[in-house]
Amino acid sequence: MKAGALQALDVSYCGLDDASLRDLVVMPLSDYPGLLQSLSVSGNPGRLPAHILPGLLRYLTEIRDLNLSGSIQAESFIEGSLLPFAALKCMESLEELDISGYKVSSQCQLRKFRLTDSFFFQVDEATFLDLERFLEYRSWRFEQGQPLRFHKLVLNHCRITGTQAARLFHAIGVDHGMHLHLSGNAIEDGIEDLTAAIRSDSGPAGLHLEMIEFKHESAYLSLLASLTHADHLTHLSLAGTGPSPGPCTPALLQTLSTFLSTNTSITALDLSGFSGKLDDGQLPAGFGAALAGLATNTTLTHLRIRNQNLHPAAGARMSTPFPSSTVHPLVHPIAYPLLFLENHTN
């Protein structure tokens, strides 16, 4: 196969091993550098060695969508950045980048942090610094009236802390239309830095913080309080995110209700839960009372709440449109649902 003849290659979830990935991706691109615009190798048991990626990027100058989620094998001996700034800067057509799941091996000398009862390691600092620098460059280009196409960065399950997330927010700048995915990261570590960044109005227009369990409710409430006053955030997903299982406290109800009633920028919000055999992420039973805050919200147009502990009364509460709110229940089955409620109580 000659890569020069391809514009898009998606071999996600194809059961490919290490050798197959090299045969399908690395060798063709190296031998026939071409105009590949979309590449996805996610979801395969095989991995691409981290040390080959910087060289591989030289052949992807026309790439728009690069999805390497769960496909990079960290190596203790790699020197420098996985994504060199010089290479990213040359990828003028890049729109979306996903390196979810990339983390260095335990031999690397990086700061460790505790998540539940295990120790994990962060994305290597060299790669993080180059991503930070690239976002700053994007912000500068935006301010110069020469915006890059790049608008989506996915760093799910990369062991990003709240402090690192804050650095990304500041690098993104103010109201530059970026979408940032940080699901499954330990942002509770350094949450004070992240909430300060949110309050400063730096950061993305779209933010995904899904499947994050806060050991301390106060940290989750601090996040909600900062999001309440975000002025440029328009899309927010907190699906599967919340405090550790426990009772629904008055503080949670008050903070969530205030968030729903006060925020004036978010138009699309996902507060869905998650329930699986090995993992759960749901808000405590009774939180539906906080939906009363929607009564005065005039900005939100799309709200999704699936697989949560909603009391049947919550559905009844939402059956009558709030006079001041822009969120209304689904009336006509064929219409696009502005409000999506599914009650999964037992």
C-alpha cells in the first residue's frame, strides 16, 4: 500500500498488533510521504513505540485529524518530546489531536501522585511543555488575525493534574474557540490552580471533564463554583463526574442549583451518569432538586441527563416549561430534544 495515494486511514479497533501497525502505518508513510489528512489507529492491542513518533510527524504535514488514543508505547529511554513543537508548528492543517492514554513508564524521573490506592505517573514533562507552547502559539496566531485550524485537543487518561490543566487553560487564552478533553484525569490534585484559571476566563470554549471521582466533595463544589462564573465556556460535559458516593448534601444542592441558575455562557451541558460492572459515576440520589435552578437560566439550550439517580418527581418538575428558561422538555417525538432526561432509578 502506498500512503501517498491515501487521504484518510482509519484502522481503529481492528485487532492489530505491533508489527501490523508498523506495516500499515509507519513503513508506508516513511517510504511514500504523501497527503494523508486523517489517521486513526486507536483501540488496537498493538502499540507504536514512542521514539518513532517525532520522526513520523515529518510525513504528516497535511494531517487534519490525528488519533493516537491508547496507541503509544511509552519508553523509559526516550529523550525529548513525543510531539516536538517544531513538528506541531509545521502541521498548519491540523484540526484535532488525540493522544489519550499516553503516560511514561515507571523508570522515568517524574513526580508521582496518588490516585485512590495506586501510584501513577504523568505525561512526560517534555511533551507537556511542547503542547503548552503550541497552544500559546495558537493563541498568538489568533490574536494576530491568522488563526490556526487546530481546535480540539484530547488528553483523556493522561494523568493530568489540576495544576497542569490550569497551565493548559492559560496557554489557550481567552475566548479562542478551543475544545479541551481532560476526562479521567486526577484534576483534584491542584484543583485550586484549575479553579483560579477558570475564574480568570482563560481556557477553552468546550470542556470535557468526564468520569472523574472527587474524593472530597469540597473539591467538586469548588469546581462547580468556578464554572458558575465562566464567561466564555459554551459546551461543558461532566458526565460520570462527581464526588465519591455518599448522601446528597445541602451544599451540593445549593452549589449545583446556583450553577444552573447563574451561569450565562454555557449553551450545552451534559450531567449524565455512568453505571457499569466495574465503574460507576453518578451524582447522589436527590440531586434532581437542584434542577430548579434552571427556572432562571436564559442561556442553556441543550441539557442531557442520562443514567442518573433522578427521582420521578424530577421528571414531573420538568414537564411544565419554566417561564424564564430557554430549556424546554421534548414535546414532539420527532423534534430534536433540547432537554434529554432519562430516569434510571431502581
